[in-house]
Amino acid sequence: MVQTNESQEVAPVGFTTDIVPVNLKGTAVPMTQVLEEIAPEGEKIKKADLVGKPIVIHSVEYFSGQYGPALFVRLTDDNGELYNTIIANKVLAKKLWMVRANLPVSCTIIKVEREGSPAYYDFE
């Protein structure tokens, strides 16, 4: 708790001081089940396995990964199957970050081959 000059306790930012009823009856639901219902993650999939396939991007979350900035992405394939993947590729990450307010978006990941240079991934 944060103290004010008047020695009154104030709730931290983002918290409420409202009284919330407590339900001591009923059956407890496993947290993993609740999280899967309210924030499903889907199965992990590698970016390379998505190349050339139509997908729909549903959510993009930034995080600082072991090798630098990255995005945690939830997507569905053309069968509606939910997957998640990590995107750290600069071309893909920049474009995903730019459209994050307009999700969901449909796209296809492509691998661009260049003579004399390494291939890179992009969206089509």
C-alpha cells in the first residue's frame, strides 16, 4: 500500500478499494482452465512451418527475450486451429507492431530469397 501525508492507505494504481464479495461456496476451478478460456494460447508452432499458409493474426504482445525484443503472437490457420509463435525477425515484428491496433488481420508469411544475400521472412 502507498501511504499519503494524512496516513490514509491508498490502493496502488490499477487496484480498487471497492469491497468485493467473496464466494466461499461452490467448486474451485483450476486456474489453468480459466486462463485457457479467457486467454487461450494454442499450440506452439515454428515460423518456418507457417510459410506459404494463410493465417489470421489475433494478438501481438511485446516482450524482451533472451536475444532481444520479440513478439508473442497468437494466430489461427485456415482451419481455425489456434497456435502461438515468437516473432523476433525485424521485418515481421515491425509490421506486426504497426498493425496491432487493427487486429485481427489475415496474411501469409513468405520467405524471400535473394541472390548473394541471406533469405528473410515477410508478409504477403
